[in-house]
Amino acid sequence: MSRRITAGAVATVTGLALTVTGLSVPAGAAPSSNETFTVVAADGVSAEAALAEIKAAGGAVVTRIDDVGVFQVTSDRVDFTDRIAEADTLIGAVEQKAIGRKPKLDPVEQEALLTAINGKSSGKGSDSGKGSGGKGKKMDPLDDKLWGLDMIRADKARKKEPGDQRVTVGVLDTGLDASHPDIAPNFNWALSRNFAPDLPEVDGECEVASCLDPVGTDDGGHGTHVGGTIGAAANGFGLSGVAPNVSLVELKGGQDSGYFFLEPVVQSLLHAGRAGLDVVNMSFYVDPWLYNCTANPADSPEHQAEQRAIIEAMKRALNFAHEQGVTLVGSLGNNHEDLGDPRMDTSSPDFGDTPPYPREIDNDSCWDLPVEGPHVIGVSAVGPSGKKAAYSNYGTEQISIAAPGGWYRDGFGTDTFSTYPNLILSTYPEKVLKEDGLVDADGNIDPSAEGIVFKDCKSNGECGYYRYLQGTSMASPHASGVAALIVSKHGKKQGRGGYGLAPDLVEQHLYRTATEQACPNPRLQQYRDEGRDETYDAYCAGGRSFNGFYGHGVIDAYTAVTTPLKSHGRP
């Protein structure tokens, strides 16, 4: 989700993590120059009252989102955040500060590639797939490598329900490459939006004059990988997704560099609700805080107010989307910790001019957002063997279900240990692969990427590229795909030409049809054989029907589309 060892994303170059804002601030700006903030109003405060207080504090509103009381503001006052925190009608302000560098790659997401580069392992192994991979006739040429589809029985489900084009799945991520031959057939141009302009300070030089990349592009790569797992077309080419006939909607709320600012994320969620999207996949956490706390004693008053603003804005946006009929799915994260008993946070803040410092995390007053926000279905990651991936977060407090996320080090003691086919293969932008040096200028796969990157071409010379990644960011889209199949199979016509299913019903059916999986024996799992120290030790609490590793179980697409829908009741 995140490129920073946390929230589950797996992309070469970027994963996800969030920050807070939306407009670019010139690098090296003088203290007296205008800075950009996201300001959040207190509950029950009218937009007019909030605007008046912002103006009195010395701010000028650039954009406003009245539905959730969020305002993008510029100010040249050095004490602006303090003045906002003191205002009775406002919760706090979150400042965007340029850092002049791109964030580091997430070693979880990049593990296989980094291992190959360091020459520790060829990592190639067998390309015959995992689990029941390679069995039976596949729709597309690369489907025999998609052990995840077999594990959740999506290969059987699509014979009953391949997805309905009227069902829309929002990919809230770094973008979607609509030029990819497996994305193009299902890309919804009418509903797709870009809410995250490029920030030169972190994203590099803008590709277009406005710095707002055209819809249908993805300069990070992560979003296209996620989107392919959800709904790559079953067209006899490349590979296919869990729900190969549904519509994919780009919600670009993340920067090319992998940061996710509060304002673009909130805008994306509000658009999802207003546009009537059925499902939204979220594989990131909100920067600059791994955990947003209401009053952590290690934080300054300014940082406390900032985090309270993030918490409130995200909760309002998630509630709004849910109330409008959106099923929300999020990855649990790659920080190998129990979300109900989090470790010391040493990575926050990861953006701005304050270096990270250690913070004790109080579970009752701190949230990993968006996955710990309201109505979000939290997804853990399993490897081909069905074991919880060592990197995956877990815990009975937030987990909902488990899904294939890939695990490079799965299969210890067999010839599949530390091999690329243990990962998740999906669509990837050619442009990003070239920038990363994995594909050359002529479109040929670099020897360093052999076994990691794949290419499939049509008779007309049009080619698509695919790459292996791992993370809870790869697990979450499997679940989003099954949610889309549930809406496709059990949805009803709504309004004028609309179609959908209440998100609570989708969630209940997803849980009820999952394959229950008991905790391992012993319950305390250690990963010494896989080369992981005691910080990776994970205790699985709970019973067979619900536990901290697998939640209600591993998602099952076939059971989801062949089991009648219950109109009420909890799983």
C-alpha cells in the first residue's frame, strides 16, 4: 500500500503514501512568500463562518470543498497555522512544504528487483505459475502466471459472471495508463479525473505546461498495476483481471513520486460519490504521518492540530463516499505489524522540513488512514502457499479479509523459494519501465528485468508490458475486483440508467462468501527461515471464522457470484 514499507503498494518507483495538500510551492521560497495549506473546519461550522475565520487568520481560499469542510488556502503569514489552531471554528491547517527530493523506494515492493540487482539471487524460478496456476484453459496468454486468480477462483467465476460494464471501479492511485492494450477496452473516459497536479519539487519537471497530466496517463506505474488486477480486459492478449468486463475509472489522487496529498484524495473520494462509482480501491496511507494521532505528546501543538485535521477530513470524505453508494477497499499495509498494537513510529513525518522522530503510538487515539477510517474493507496479503506474507500488516481490529498479494520469500524449502512467480503480475506503463531502465528505447526488455517484466504484442505491432510486484497494494485490488463482480451479479437498476448495490450488502456478501482459514499452528509465526528478524514475529488471534491474519477468510470470487445475496444481517 505504500512505497515506504507501510501501506501496501508495490510498484517500481512508487507505491503510495499520503501527504497533505494540493498546490505547488516553489522550492526554496522565502519565509515571507505565500505557502499553501489545507484547512479543515470544525463540525457543524458553516462554510461562510470558516471562510471568515480563514480570512481573519491571514489566508486566501484557493479552492473549497463545502461538503466536507475542507479548504485549500494560501498565506504569507509565518504564524498562520498557529492562528488557525486557535480559531474556534477550525480544526487545523496542514502545510505543504517542498522537500526538493523524491521519496525513497519501498524495499518491500521492490524486494525481488533489488535482490536481482544486488546479485543475491536470479529469482527466476519457474514461470508456470503458482497454486493451481497453469491448470485449465486460460483466457489470455499470460493468465497461466496469475496464481492469484486461481486461488480466489476468479478463473471459474468469470464463466458465471465476468463483470458488467455498468459497474464502475475507481482506482484512487497514481493514474491509469489508458493506452495500455489491456486497460484501454475498459477505461471510462467520461468519469475519470486527475486531482493531483505534478509538483516539480517532488515529481520532477512537469510533462505539460499546466502540470496537470492528461487523464489516461500514469507516470508512477502503481495505479496501472492495481487497475490491471481489478479489470484488465479478457481479450486474448496479455492477461486478464479479476473482473475483466467492468469499467475502470482513474481517480488520480497521488503524485508521480508516490505521495498522496490530503486535498486530492478528498477530491477523489467526493467525485467517486457524486459520480456514483460502485467501488474504490485505495492502496496508500496519508502522509506525512504513518499514524495520525489526535494529541500525541511527542508532537508539537502545530503537528497535533495538523493530524486532527487529516483525521477529520478523511473520515468525512470516506463517510460521504459510502453514503453515496461506494464500496471502499483499502490495503492494510506492508509494515508487518498488528494494527491493534502498533510499534513505535520512527518514520513520521516523512514530508516537510521536520525530520522523522520516534513516537509512541496510542491505539485509541491514532489512525492509519484511510484503511482504519470508516467503512473501509481492510485487506491483508497472502503468498501462493496461502500463508500471511511476512511483510503484511494484520490484527483483529482492522482486518476484514485476505487476498493474494505476492510474497517473494514464500515456499521456503522448495524450488519456488525467492522466485519471481511468487509475486503478482499485472499491467504496467511502457513509459515508466523505460524511465526505470527495465525496457530500452526500442521497447526491448533489459536483461536485468528478465523474468520480472513481460511483453506481449499484437500482429499489428501494438505491445503491452507487464511486471511482477508484491504488497498489500496487490491484495486490495483482488478484493476490489471481487466486490465489482458482486455488484455485477447482484446489483439492481437505480435511477435513470443507473446500476448498483448498497455497499453494506457488498461488504457482507464479500465476507460471507470468503473461504475461512484458521490461524496457523503455532499461532506465533516467525520468519527466521525467510531471513526476517523478531520484529516480523506475528501472533494470530481469533478463531477459524475470524482471525487477525485472514479476517473472515480469503476472498472467493466463484462463491461470491454463485451464492444468493442476503438482503440483511451481518456476516
